[in-house]
Amino acid sequence: MKASTYILIIAVITSIIIIAVTISGSKKTQGEKDMGAEIIRVYAEDMPASRFIGKKYLDEDRVDGTFGHHWGQWHEHGWFDEITKQTDQDLKEWFAEAEASLGLMRFKDGESFEYWIGMFMPTGTTVPEGMSYIDFPAIKLGIGWVRGTMENIFFMCDPVYEKLLVEGFQPVTDEYGAWWSFERYTCPRFTTPDEKSQIILDHGYVLQFHVRCQSCYMVIDEPEKFGSEADGTASSDYCLYCYQNGSFVTERTLDEAIEANIPWWRVEGDENDDAARERIRKVFPTLKRWKSD
């Protein structure tokens, strides 16, 4: 399905959402469980490095307690189409859940709650005039599918969070201590009701902000940067510079590894060798390869 067709379908559905969310918003606080909705699946999902493009709203931007008014503006003005026009890349090939519109939320104690409306796009996508963006590294997401009718699938962030924990998935904060979560409107599970008029809304949290090599701490943001196991499959823990064919490329002690990596860490901004060495000494003992040393 073309992105423009998908967005048109979402626009029709969202006109109903605005009414549903407005009604629900007057009765519930975010995270309160609605017993009419059911979490039918939770799982982890890898998303490549991306650029979230959209508009940011704060609590003072709410209308009648919700952000539904702003969703209406997005569809009235065709802003999702403006985003998808910025690339010729096949979004579904880039990421299976691309083309979805999102309500992206950022929360940190002591700071203003942020609600973003927009889309995840490939890294480097041009940002349309009047919009802002957030660049994300490769991240691992924890997803919960909430099934129910239109009026009861919202405000399920907390129950999904709790279910992720039960299933062994631990959402994390970013490097600044902020939590990121979202509601994702994905075709066809959100746009095509079943025989009971139920649809599925994705609720998600970030489980990991990037994959780092558990030997050298390099960010692994592309599939070809992973090392390999003896059977040729990709390693889930190590980069190709450290690990190939099921073995470490170089046998080193922890101290030798720290000294060998100083030049690379200097590139990231450490002003001298001592500063790089000190930072590495704090990180390497936490990595899988070096924990036993």
C-alpha cells in the first residue's frame, strides 16, 4: 500500500479517534487501565537509526484536556503527506512498521511532558518547513498490542509497561534520564476492525537505545557491522572488528583492550589519552566480554 493511501485511511479513522480520545480523556488519566481492552501480544522489535519528524506539544497545548484537536489539524493540512514526500525510499523496506503515524511521548521528572505527533523516517530525511525532528540511533522497542473498540484502547501505557516487565522486557530511559513511549497507528491492524468491531493499537517503549559491541562498545547501527558466529550467523553481541567466525579477532587482557581503544575514544571527543582511558575503565568492565576479568 502506498504511504499516501495509508495516510488517507488513518485520517478517516482519526476523525473518530478525536471524539473517542476527548470523551475518554475527561474520564481517565493517562495509564489508567480500561477493562474493555485486552493486551494480546508483547514482543521486542528492532528499529534502524531514524529521524522522527513532527511537531511538539506541551501540556498547555491540550484542548479540552487532550491533543485530539492537533491530530485533526494534522489531517486537515496533510502534514503526514508532507513528511512522506521527503523521501523516494520504500519505507516498508526500510522498516516494516514504517508509514505509521505516532503520538510520541517524552517524560522526565522535573521537566515538561512532551507529546509529539509525526512519523519515523530514515536518517537524514529533510524536515518540512514548520516541523522539528529528533534523531534516534538504532533502538530496540518493546511493543504491546492492545485490542478493543475505538473508545477503550487508549490510555493503556501503564498496563503495557507492566506486561512488558512480566514478560522479561525492561524499558529504559535515555542518557538524560527521560522515558520515551508512543502510540502507533499501524495499517491494517488499526484501520481494519474485526467481526466484533475491534481494532489493535500499538503501545511501545524503548528497551535499548542502540546496540553496542560488548567488547569495544562501538555502536552497531547496521546489520553488516555485526560479527559472525561459527555457523555464519550474525553475532547478537559483538561487532565485526572484534568477533568473527565464533572467535575474538584478537586475544587481549582488559588492560590491553583499554589501551588499544584509546585512539578511537579520542575521536569521540576526549581531549587527551588520560581522559579517554578513564572513561573506558568505567565502561569496559560492564561489557559481556570483560565482566569476568
